[in-house]
Amino acid sequence: MKSARSSCRSCQSACVKRRSKAAIYKKRGQVFKRLLLIVVGLFILAGCVKPPVKDLDETRRIINYLQVSGAAQLAETEYLAADEAFRKAEQLVKQGDYRAAQNALAQAREFSSRALAVSDQHKSRLAREQKLQAEKAALEAAKPVIKEVPPPPVVKEPIKTPVAPVVQKALPVPTPEPKPVSHVEVNAEETLASISARKEVYQDPFLWPLIYKANRDQIKDPQQIFAGQILLIPRDKTEEEMTAARQEAKELNLF
């Protein structure tokens, strides 16, 4: 009887062990399937990420505008940070790491915004200082100047000399001033400065930034314009905006 009982207990123990092993194998299989699904999902997500070509081009245009507008000099720290982040993004795109490239482009645009804000503050401060200096000069000029009254001159008898007959010459006909225009056509070998200096435009070569900003849709580089282009000439600018444009042109010194 004892041997039969012990044999039954051994069978029961073996059955329990087999059931435990089957449960363990089943759980391992489920875990493996989950891991496999996660890996496949990651590969699918990685394949869905596309090269940020549009963001790259847009950020490149922003960096170029920082150089042209003078922000690279007025906000050098922020500009260098933006340029470094942009170059890093270009390298990451070449390496195929598009997600990291997008993050780098976002950093480049953030630093670019800071550079533009710092540059605008600097330009506004310069404009205010120039306005104060002009007002001070106007006040100085308005002060009455006391001059010493010289003694009356001694009147002498004029010596009469024969006067030759005066031949009246025909007076030259004054040339009418050209009327201001709102559009101009670019001639060969012209620059924005030479166009701004035209009599019918601004008669001032340092106001070329106004023309450049009004025609950004067809001018990418202020030093590259082409014969036959029709450019808009803005006429609604205030004296403060024109002063800022002159200051910007002198700082850039492109022409």
C-alpha cells in the first residue's frame, strides 16, 4: 500500500512540474511576441520619419537674412548659436538622423528669433539716439546769435566808367523735376543703390534697404538683381524708417 501511495504522489508531482514548465514557456512566448511587436513598431516609426528638407531650406533663408540685415553683427552671440545649430542639423540630415536634425533646426530658429529681437532693439536704440542728437542740434541752431554791429562804411563817390551795352542772353529753360514713381525697371549693370539714387526714386543711394525689403519675393540677395526686373518703390515710409534704412545701409556697406 505504501509503495502504491508513493508512486501516486510521484506521478502527481511530475504532472505539477510539467504544468509549471508549460506555463513558464507560455509566458515567455507572450513576452517574446510583445518585444517583437515593439521592435517592429519602432522600425515602422523610423521608416515614417522623412528628411526635413522644407524646414532646412526655411532655416537657411533665416540665417542668410540675419547676415544681410546686420543681425549677425548686432547680435553676434545669438547668430553664432543659430548658425552652429543649423550646421549640426545639416550634418545630421546627411547621417540620416532626421529626428535629431529636426530638434537642431528648432534650436536654430529659436536662436535666430533671439538674434532678430536683439538686433531690432539695438537699431531702435540707435534711431532714438540719432533723433535726440538731431533735436539737440536743432535747439542749438535756434539760439539767437549776438553779433557785433560793424561801423557804417565810408561812402565814396563812385567813379563813373563807360558802361558797355548789356546783351541779354536767352535764359535756359529749367528742366522739370521728374515725378516720383512707384515701380522701376532694372537696367543692365544697375544695383539697388544706383536705383535708389535715381531722381524719380529717392535721390539717395543709402535708402536701398527700403527697396530690398519691399521686393523680398523676387530678390534673395541684395547684391544680385537682374535687368528687366520690375521693382516696387515704397512711398509710405516715415522719416524714422528712412533714417533707420540709411543707418542699416552704412553698416552693411554692400555697395
